[in-house]
Amino acid sequence: MRIEGEFIMLSVVLRGMLISFALVSSIGMQNLFVFNSAMGNRMRRALLICTFVWVADTSLTTVAFLGMGALVSRYLWLKILIMLLGGVIVVWMGFGVLRSASQIELGKNDSQMPLKDAFASAWIVTFANPQAIIDTGVTMGALRGTLTNDQVLPFLGGIILATAIWFFAITLIIGILKNRLPKRILMWINIISGVIVLGYGVLLIINAFRLIF
């Protein structure tokens, strides 16, 4: 039974990681900021700036996930509403990722960004976009509604772990390869991510209708 329980928790962590990879890998303000940082800064500085972005993203995700999740767990009607709304938003996000897949450009900045500016910018690209905050809150709330209480922390841990792997991997890869990195690779990452996000949004909508009927 203990081994079975550990396997279930591991599967929850991996599910959180998969969904997080799909969401974080779409080219948005945070990723563009990380790309530009890796292109225009030395490796050690780029990794530190990447840490700033990850901490800011983790803060937003945790607040949205745990705060919205508590309300979703208490009220079934709210759970259904958020799953429907969250599903629609996730589908819209998936379409947006697919539409922008062929329009990716890596920024080029040869100047070193001051750390105080980098720290402020990391929080700005995470929190200064009202639509991003709304999307994160609704999406994380919808995800929380599909979990039991015992699965919340492992799932959140998977989400946070995946974002760390993604941001730091991108920083390392771009920092090492710089201008030799083909843009076509990033395009295919966006296409795959868009399909996964789109599919999960449809699944959220289906689960909401199952709760209704």
C-alpha cells in the first residue's frame, strides 16, 4: 500500500510537471526576458537573473493555486464555473501559442543589465500584466479543482519544479549556444506546447460538463 501511495504521488508530481512545461514553454514576456538575458549577459549573471524570474513566477503560481483552490474546494458551483472559464482561457491560450509559433525572435542585447534593474524587471514581467494574473488565477484554480487535498502539494511541487527546469535549461542552452541556436527549434517547442495546452483546455471543459450532468 505504501509503494502504491508513493507511486500515485509521483504520478501527481509528473502530471503537474507536464502541465507546467506545456504552459511555461509558450513564448511570453517571461520567456522573452529570460532569452534576452541569456543572450546579453554572462552565464553567471544570466543564471542569477533567471533565478529572479523563477522566484517571481513561483510566487504568483503559489498564491493563485492555493488561494483560488481553497474556494474551489468549498463551492461546487464555483468549481464548475472556474473549470469552464479556465478551460476556455486555456483553449484560447493554446490557440494563441500556435498562432505565434512562427513569429519568434530572440532579442539581442550586448550590454550587461544591472542586477537591481533585472530584479525589478523579473517581477514586472510576471505581475504587471493584469491579464496574465487573471489567466494564472483561473487556470491554477481550475487545476486545483481536479485534485484531492493530499494531491495539492505534490502537484504544486511538480509545477514549480518544471518551471525551474525550463527557465534554467533555456538560460544554459542559449548561454552556451548563443547565436548558433536555430530559431526553428523554438518554433517547434511552441507548436508542441500549443497543442498540449489546447488539449488540456478541452479536457477541463469536458470535466466541468461531467460535474454538471
